[in-house]
Amino acid sequence: MQIQASQHPTAFAGWLTAINFALGPQLQLALMGSPKDENYPSIIEAVNRRFLPNLVLAGSDHPTDLPELLAGREVTPGRTKAYLCQSFTCRMPTSSAEELDRFIDESLSENSSEVT
């Protein structure tokens, strides 16, 4: 395998990325709100403080013409809500960066205990 990796380094890196994604965790985060919302910067900071290469992130500040991850999510004027999902099963929404941070940590620790 070393010979193939050295002859095709880009393809090999892509293969490793696919394996990493398949092994999980695959998290989805739906953000409903505006960058102008008071809590938006802290919500984004909670997400950006860790390396989450498999995170699918979608956001909007209006409830129409949305991708599936955002469909049916409520917009609360002035407050960004975060819906953290795993395998498209979502936790209760939160407007708290601390709670989102805890949800992410719990999701990651649940998955790390499954991989042995």
C-alpha cells in the first residue's frame, strides 16, 4: 500500500478522508438566526473552538426555501437557535453556547467510546 500511496498521494488522502467520514461521527448543525443576533458570535465560537471535519453546517435567518436540515426549524427574532443532530436525530434546540458546547462534547464522547 505504501507504493500506491506514494504514486497517488492525492487519491490516497481522499481515501483516508472517506474512511474518517465513514467511521464518524457525522454531526449536523442547523443554525436558525442572523449574524446580527446577540448570541450568534458565542454560538459560532462554540462550534469553531474544535476540529470537526465531519460536521455538516447549515444556517438561515428566514423560514422559507430551506435545505432539508433546516426545514421545519423555528426562527426566533433576535436569538440564534442551534439544533445539533447526529445521523439526522436532533437534540432539543438551544440558544446557549455553553449548552451547545456540552451537546457537542457529549456527541463526540459517545462516539469515541463506540470505536474500539
